[in-house]
Amino acid sequence: MEYPRTAAVSKFMTLERHIAEEERFHPGATGEFSGLMHNLSLAVKLVWREVTKAGLVNILGQTDRKNISGDVVKKLDEFADETIYKAMDHGGHLCVMASEENEDILKIPENYPTGKYALAYDPLDGSGNIDANVTVGTIFSIYKRVTESGGGTIDDLLQTGVKQVGAGYALFGSSMMFVYCTGNGVHGFTLDPTVGEFLLSHENIRIPKSGSIYSMNEGNFERWSPKMQKYCKWMKQEDQATGRPYSSRYIGSLVADVHRTLLYGGIYCYPGDAKNKNGKLRLVYENNPLAYIVEHAGGAASNGTQRILELQPKELHEKSPLFIGSKEEVRIAGEFLTGKR
């Protein structure tokens, strides 16, 4: 018997089923990548569980250590970092990992098998706002290993962003979302806590070609270059022909700001300044995976002069300016930053 596909039934696509069906676009797939993604989706569920009850289990606040970037580590950062590592270290899918919270690579324990992928992740992006109950998230990036066998090395992780085979983020907000791309569209899933499954809620996300929202920390304005200051002033000038002034929206949580930009269009900017030449965002852990997502949704990402995905990282914690969002808005930003306007 064949049942009619009502709207409710046609939308009942779980993340696990979607990942399995994506394998059809990759002849010769062994299921290894699907297993990796399954473990990752479980890991972020565990992180989300603790985020939602953080104030009840004494997990808010700071620890007594700093990460490689000099930021004070929050208790939830530490928990998320350990949870993701332990969820991913034994599956046999990875040869090496790297976390924004750790100075060096994270090796797979010797008693576990290794696989053909490398994982870089920011365990809890935006955690500086966690005590204020602001939206935070996890960002991840997946590469095929370049070393031949055994435990991986830093070379497996220091690849250009164009070589990513998958990337995405989990968003811990009013609802929990899992957004990912493996080269065949960008898809968003919302967690239904009543069944414990991620269900497809945003199929084939496409970012608008242009937008009227800009997102940046204007508290740094006086430290910006004259070109960046000129660009910022231009966005706030009245001009009905071009839809200006733009609206300003800045959460201060990268994953949340970029998610909004992905859905509504516009641009997110974190330029370098007189204090931090390359800004504060990390190429490997933040810029590359988000650029991969936004580009596959029809947008663009630049450091102001170059495409983010073509930058060659020289170290794990290398930083880079980021201009990401609608293709037209990133193009205009580039014209200001290169002196063409």
C-alpha cells in the first residue's frame, strides 16, 4: 500500500537518514563519513544538554586556565572540548583532531583504530556570553587526511579551506540546530527533544544575493583602518537608491551572527585593527568552516582582499580578518578595503 505524502510526512527527514542518503552522491562511499557525522551529532547533543542546564549544575563561570589565544577558559568550554573529543576518538573514522581550546593537535589514543579523516573544531563558540544566556554553538571542519596511515599529523589539518569535505555548526539557542554541508547544498536540522532526533527544517539554504543588515563590533571603530572606517560610514548613510542605511545587528557570538546572516542576507565583518592586525577569528576553526557553508549557500567570504577558502594556514591558531555573507555585500566591502571606492 502506498500512503499519500502529506506535508508532515514529507518533512520527516532525520539528520541520520539525510546523511545516509547523501552517500548516494559519493560513489564508492564506505559509510565511514556517515559514522563520523553520527558521532559528531551525538556529541553536540551532549553539549547542548549541559548548556541548557548549566546554571543548575555549577558549570557556569570560569576555570583557572587560559587557552592558546589567551582567553580565559569557561567551564562549559572545557566540558564541550572534552565531550567532543571523547565522542570522536574511538570510532575509527579520524586520524587526528584539533580543538580551538588546545595548543597542539589531539591524537587518537593508541588503543583505538584510525581513519581517513581529520577534524578541527571550536567546541563552544561565543562562550564569553554564556553567563548571560546568549546563543552559542559548536563549529566543525572535516578534511581527508594527506598522510598515508596511522596517527595523523598537523599536515592533515593545515589544508586550505577548499579541501574541506564537510563543515557545519550546531547552534544552541531558543532551539538547537545542526547545519551542515558536504558539498551538496547546505541543510539545517532542528532538534525535536520529544523524540531526540534532528529533523530537517531548513532544506537547501540559500543566502540572499544582497542584504540590508551589517554585523560588526563598532566598539573597535577608532582602531580600524581609514578604509574600513569609510566602509562603515557608507553603510550608515541615507541613500534610498541603494537601500541604505543598513540595519545593525551584532550579537557578539560568531556562530549566531553568521547563522542570522545566512538566513537573512547582509554581511558579518571582523576586520583587523591597530591592536590585532589579523583580527581575533581563527582561520582553521572558525573562518574556513563558516566560509565553506556560506559559499555553498551562494554567498562569499573574504579576508578583505582574498577568498578565505584559498588561504593557506601556516599554524593551527592562525587568525584572519573575516568578511562573510551575501555575495554582493562581500564584493562591495572588498572594493572599499582595496581602495576602489
